[in-house]
Amino acid sequence: MSYTYNATLNFVGCPVSVQLNHPSLTEVLHKTYSALEVAQRPSNLHYVVSLDSGTGIMSLEQQGGSCYQTRELGELVFLLEKEATISIQSLRRDLYFVHSAALEHLGKGIMIVAASGTGKSTTAWALLKHGFHYLSDELAPIDISDMSIQPYPHAICLKARPPKDYPLPADILSTSSTLHVPAYTFAESVCHQPVTLSAIFFLDYQPGLSNPTVTPISSAETSARLYANTLNQLAHEDDGLAAAVAIARHVPGYSLVSADLGKTCQLLNEVVVKL
């Protein structure tokens, strides 16, 4: 008996339909995108994800577009998100997409910008234990018209387990290279509404230090570092530089040198309270 599951995901207001042919793939989708699943609706973006039980090969195909095959679950999740994000950027040119974690605290939105694998997702996970609310750990879509961050609460993706003071729930999705923490395991900490951007922190993880530091930086440095972490700058007018400058003029930037995770969270809490 054949199996088919149809899901609709809400990516920053754009419905994305995904069809799956195996229960294990449905479980993966739910763990990764539970907070983005909505009632089925018409969509211009359609993906088919399939598993060949005989060979173990998983396929991702965009209707009228690209097709990928892999045996690695982590790569499949990465490819689906990458393809959807690229497509959505063309539909939501009003949004400026930054490679950044995004959180809310006391009505204020913050971004934690850093290269992949340098601790921003781990920091985002830890901050949830310090009263912060989750918008995203990887992608911060900014509405330049009102300087707000749009929520994108997919599963938090970690490269390694966090320190013991910040344990993971039992129900996670493990791949050969990543750990995905489903949003439903911390549903009370998920923020589903846009939040005004109040500060941008550029993370520099230095584990040899005993204490973290936060240092204000100029708007020029903020715009340059923000631009360097923008996704697909060419999708925007003036190659996205004007948008980066506009954000930096309205929102303060800080250099965050992170050491001990608990102390870093405490310091961020103190700084955000004073914003």
C-alpha cells in the first residue's frame, strides 16, 4: 500500500507544500518544521521528498526545478531548507535575510550573528533558559520598513551537545553531523510574531577566556559585518549594501566575545535589559 503525506509550511508568509512518500520522512519534517506547519493551502512552491526503501537513497525535487539525491539525512534537511530559502527570497524581496540567530526578550529583538559552527545556535538554545524567546537560530529575515525581525522557528540545529547545564530534550532528530531540537519541545519559548530589532551582537567564541565581554561598535563596522553575513546580497537593490547601512543606522551593534556559556547568557541578559 502506497504512502503519501502532504504538508504545508509557512515560511515568512509564503506557503510551501511538501509531499512525502514514507512515514520516516514525515517524522523528520515534523521534528524540523513543527512550528511552521499550517493547514494545507495553495502554494507556488512545491517539493517532493521521497525515500527508496531498497537503496536508502532520499530524493528532493522541486516542481519544475532542481533535483537532489543523498543518503545523508542531515544533507536532506539542509537541502530542503536551502532550496526553500532561495526561492522565498525571490518572493519576499522586502525582507533582508541575515545568517543569524534571532531572539526576543522583554519585547526587544536581538540578533546573534556568526559564521556557521561558531556557537550561535548553542547560545540561542542556552538563552531560552534565561527568559529569552525563540525566533530563529539560523536565519533572521528583517523587514527594513519597520526594522522588525520576522519569526522563523524551525528546529534548533546544533553541531554538538551543549554543556550539561543546558541539556537537550529526549525527543531530538540526530543525523551524522547535526542535532535538531524540535520547536514543540520548547513551545512555551517560541515567539510567533515579528519583534522590533533592538540590537545586533557579532559573536566571537573564545573558549580560553574566563569571562565574556560586550563592546559597542560603530555603525560603519556594524553595516560591514552585517553585509558580510547577508544571504544573497544580489537579490536586493544596490546589492543589499544600502539595506545593511540602513539597519546599522537604526540599530546598535556590539562585539560579543563569548567564553563560558552561562556567563555569556547572564551578560546578554544584563545588556538587553538596559537597551
